[in-house]
Amino acid sequence: MFTGLNAFPLTPLAEDGIDEAAFTGLIERLAAAGVDAITALGSTGSYAYLTRTERARTAHLAVAAAGEVPVMVGIGALRTRHVLEAAEDAQRAGAAGVLLAPVSYQALTHDDVYGLYADVTAELSVPLAVYDNPGTTHFAFDDELYAAIAKLPGVASIKIPGVPADPGEARARIDRLRALLPDRVTLGVSGDACGAAGLAAGCDAWYSVIAGTLPQAALAIARPALAGDRAAAHAASERLAPLWEMFAAHGSLRPTAAIAEQLGLVARPCLPLPIRGLGEGERARLAGIVADLGLDG
Amino acid sequence: MFTGLNAFPLTPLAEDGIDEAAFTGLIERLAAAGVDAITALGSTGSYAYLTRTERARTAHLAVAAAGEVPVMVGIGALRTRHVLEAAEDAQRAGAAGVLLAPVSYQALTHDDVYGLYADVTAELSVPLAVYDNPGTTHFAFDDELYAAIAKLPGVASIKIPGVPADPGEARARIDRLRALLPDRVTLGVSGDACGAAGLAAGCDAWYSVIAGTLPQAALAIARPALAGDRAAAHAASERLAPLWEMFAAHGSLRPTAAIAEQLGLVARPCLPLPIRGLGEGERARLAGIVADLGLDG
């Protein structure tokens, strides 16, 4: 779960709650494709927008549909009490691990965030991945805080927001981080455009948005990368450059949702309002990219 | 409600929910002090951290304790559906108006935010204030979006995040905004250090954090400002400069909560975890400021 390709599916939303059939279909598709792990209720899974009941139900559906593939469940919330409730619900649903981002409304201090992880890990029976996603949490970790949190019991991985573009700098960055962390703590790269580069730089896992919707395209990058064939991984990632450009312009959520809608994996719209998704022009452009790359096959 | 001094109280939290007695005491204190309006469940009232049930109960308690003073209630949430639920609950509790910030986890587009206000105002029976608080929402309004939203039915005020420090620039800014907005839409300044300057520049209201905890100190600024005595308002605000410095360094929430705890208005701690509040050194410094300024009388 904390190594290899970990796929982050959407949680498709219907008018009155989760589109359970579509969500189950997404999970079964990932399990069939052979991803190494699935994370339900990541940022791509809109965890922050759902009620406790919806989150518990989503976690249950994911574990039920994933078969032998381990399922990690996102438990982030603004309030520690709600994080603990989500952790309880995720474990009851059978999650093999949990993912926790320091979601903020009021800006959090480093002490606040350390305290959050201390309070939550004290109550957990499954391992936890630290979710560093400054674009959504507006919290900036530093290496000292990574190191302090990594010492807490049950911390198994850190999901980092990317690696430097230069391969030498990326490798140096990962080496420096690894020296700060206990051996049991893996490093997982996110930001899909960085997947190949992160694995080449020595990350253990790729926490991938696109893998949740186009698992074959992500496996075409991850499998060679994990086998040490950096050139093949790099080429497979470069092939998807038009997608990465859409992600850079619009974030990963809206384009990914538009692809899933276009492929009929989920109904349109599938995102929670007020998020309106891509406009018609961008959808048409994206459909062209998907067709050109043969991602609709 | 959309003019004069509008006070934003804390929502004190106990181990197992709202500290109802303390919250009622805060509201009664504000009504007795003679503020022009009260906003329950603003950012200072930790709305983003509370459950639907806690928010509905808080709104009810505020209206019950405020007597003749009109109560505005914050209805922001990440998901439009939850905003609509909060609006329904606030109106059922007797709110005279609602306050809505475009809270984000995924970054919102201007279209998303316009759609949010359109969807919500279509369902409201009471007037709405637009809450522009980029420090917590991470959404940046521009004047074009202000103008578009201000045309929606029921929009009665815009809570702006401050005014330029230079009095001439502040006046020009407010004049420019006013020219863009229908006459029925008031402008309210926030950022307590800007209260006197905002009213002097022509704002109709001061949406004030400190007024929720130290109403007399805020009235000492607002009353002369609203009567056109800018010099007296400015002097009263300058007197509180040590407080404004604490707010600049730590945000307004943590120092305000520490003052309320120190004065015995609420139990300590009163903020929702993971927010740990000020450290001991800062609390001691703040207690000195409060004593020096005679704010504990």
C-alpha cells in the first residue's frame, strides 16, 4: 500500500449522494488492472465535501469491491474530533491504512499539525500516510516537521507534493529526506507529471490521480519505473504530456472527472457543487487528447 | 445589521460540543453593550469546524440571547448542498441575515463562486452578506465578480478584507467599489486594525472580531467613526495598536480566544483542535496588554 502504484479514484456524486454503482465500477476496474493499492477518499475522491455517513459508506464500498488489493482511506477533516471519527469508520470498513492531510480553515501552526498527528496516531490500529498537499491544505510542512511526525507510532509513509524537475536535484532531495526518516517510512510522490521522475529519484510509491481513472496509462509508467527502466518510464510519461498540461492549467480533479465522464465511467456531472468542472471548450480539447493518445480504448 | 458595528463572537467549545452557557453569556454581553448587530458563526465563531447540528443549535442560542439585536449567521461550507442546509437551519433559528464565504478545498474558479451565490440566493428568504476572507477561503474576488454577485437578489452587503493604509487611497477604493454596486448593497470593512480607517473611508459597517469579545473597546472606535469624528475614532484605534500587532502576528482568532479565556468569559481551551491557541509566552504578553489598556475592567 505504501509502495508501488497507489491509485486515487473519484467518488462520483449523484443528485442525492454517492453514485454507488459507478464508484464500485471504478474500484473493480482498478483491481482488475492490477494496481498495487487503492486510496478511497483522497482529494480526488472529494473526501472534504462528504458527510460522515457518506464517507463511511464510500470506505465500505471500496473495501468490498477491491478484492485482494489493499485500500487506504482518507480521513482528513478540519477538526481533530472529526478526523478521529473518520479513522474509526475507515477501520471499521476494513481499511488497511489511512491517509491524513492537515486540512485548514484557520492557518495551522507546526505545533497544531504535530499535535493532530500525535492525537490521531495514538488512536489508530492501522498505519498512516502523511498527506502533504499544500495546494489544498494551505499548510507548508518543512523537513523538521516531517521528521518529528515520522517518529510517531504507525506512521508508514509520506505523500510528498512532487520532486524537482532536474533529476540530480530530485535524487538529492529524496536522499536528504530519507536520511531524516525512520527506515519503516516510505516516500510516495504525487503530482502525476512527477510520477516517473519521483520513482526514478528513489520514491517507493506513486500516489496517482490518473491511475484512479486510467490505470493502464499509469501502469505503463509505474511498471518500468519500479523495475528500474527509467528511460521507458520517462517515455511513457512524456507521451502523456498533453494531459499533464491540462493538469497544470486546471488542477488534476476537473480534467480527471471530465475524462471519467467522457468515458462513461461516471455520470455527468460527478463533482460536488460549487465545483462546476471544465467548460465545454476544455472538455472538447481533453476529448481530443484522450482520443489521440488512445486512452479511450 | 449591514451598517454600524457588527460583532463577531467566539463559539466556545467544550469537550463534548458547544459550551452553551458561555456562548449565551457572550451574546448577552454584546446585546447589553449596544452593538448594532451580532454575527454568530463567523470565522471567529469557528463555523467551519462544527457539525450541522452544532451550527443549528448555535444559531438558535444566538437569536434567543440577542433580544432586539439582529443576528446574522454564517452559512459557509465546502459543498453547496451543505450551505443550503445551513441557510435553512439559520432561517429556522430566526436569523435576520446570513453571511457566506466561498470556502474552498479544491481551488474555486470565478464561475464556481458566482454559481454558489446564485444557487444560494435563489433559496433564501433573508438578505445575504458576501464574505470575502482570502486568508481563510484562499479565494480571490475581483471587482467584476463583486459587481456580478451584488446584482443577485437578496445580496445586501459585502464584507471586504480591509482598506489601503493611506486615507486617500482607502477613500478612492471605497468610492470605486460603491460605483460598481447597487445602492442597496452596503460595504463593511473587516480586519480590526482597519475598522476606523474603513469607516472613515466611507464603509457602512465594521464587521469586527474584537467587538465580539471586547464590545466597549470596539464601540469606542465605531461610535465616533459613525458620527463623523474621524480623529477620535483614529485615536481610539491607535490606542489598541498593541492588540492589532498581536492580530497581525497570530491572526485574530487565537489572541481573541486567549483574551476571552483570560477574562473568564469562556473556559480554557475554547477553540476546536487541532487549533491549540497561543503559547504561554504570548498569553502572558497579551494579558499585560489587556491590563495596560484597562480592557479587563
